[in-house]
Amino acid sequence: MECVVQGIIETQHVEALEILLQGLCGVNKERLRIHELCLKSSQNLGFVSSEVRLICDLEQTEPTWIVRHIGGAMRGAGADLISVLVRTMVESKASKNALRLFYALGYKLDHELLRVGFSFHFYRGAQITVTVSSVNKLPKLHAVDEAEPVTPGIQLVEVTAPATSDNYGEVVTAVSSFCEYLAPLLHLSKPGISTGVVPTAAAAAASLMSDGGGTTV
């Protein structure tokens, strides 16, 4: 399973966010250019619909495909009290013939995206990944070179961390604590809950740009 929160930030403030993340994480960023295909099962595969994502990072020297299945979110009174979404997630490496295989199994392509940006991977109470990217739609099938922004001027920020049924509480705490450092620039919440841009972002970004990142926390 994994713990995840998302938020948005204006593209003009992304450089300031990068400076802040660099200071907090103490590691170098990794560039990403991810081609993502969302496949959904047809009705003849069962009563419960299934969705899988085929993902390939085109920035890698030897791009490889990953198949990812995101399951249901944790429910109940406990889940409602935390600001982080805890959900099941399974992923595995796949061959370049994976798309053909899923077509043969009866899946159909629902949509495909190109995410362009950068990520930070680090340990801070949990193994955390922060991804900042522009989300782009493809006007034609697999035409990654013709991708167009879904929301021009806005980028998606996602914070994820792997967890298990035994330690998800500690991971939730680690993710929540880390997100507090980003609060002046953006608000992070459970996926699907839109909170918009933060009013203090411009002032916080200007301060970070003038300080050049400050010190590591």
C-alpha cells in the first residue's frame, strides 16, 4: 500500500519549490518525462471494473515499462481523521509488449498522458518521493511529442510513501510532518480534494528566491 497527498502550484513558483525541496531533502532532483497509459477492463471481464496504468519514464537511458494497479482507499472513522490517503497499490516491471497483452485480455485504452517535471527521493521518517510535473494530454495516439498541457500555468505536486498494514500510521505521520514545511507554497490533501493555490505562495516564493534556499532542515 502507499500513502499519498496531492496539490497544485503555479508554474511561476516551481523554481522556488525546487529550492525549498533541495534544502529539505539534501539530495539532487531527478528529471522525469513519464508516458502514462490508463487501461480499463471491459464488462466481459467481470462485475467489478478494473483499471491499470502502464508507465514509462522516457528520461531513462533505457526506458522500461511498469504496470501499476491502484486499489481502494482505506475506509472507516480512522481514515476520515487523517489528512493523508492510504490506499492499496501494486506495481511490477513489464515488457514492451505489455500493452498488447492487456488488449488481448480485453482491456481498452481510456486515456494517455505525458507528465514532465522532476522528483526527489529521500528518507525522512519514511521513504518519501515528491514529484512535481506538468500534466499533458496527447492529441493523437502515443504522440508524446505533440503533448499539450491540461492546465496551462499549473503543475501537480504529489507526495507518496510506501507503507504496510503494520506501519502505515508512522508513514502517515512522516508524510504529514513533511508537508507542513511546504505549506507556505501549496496545500497538500487527499487526491480528489481540490484546494486551489495558496494565497501566500507569491510571498513565500519571493522569500525563497532571495534566500537561495536557506539551510537544510
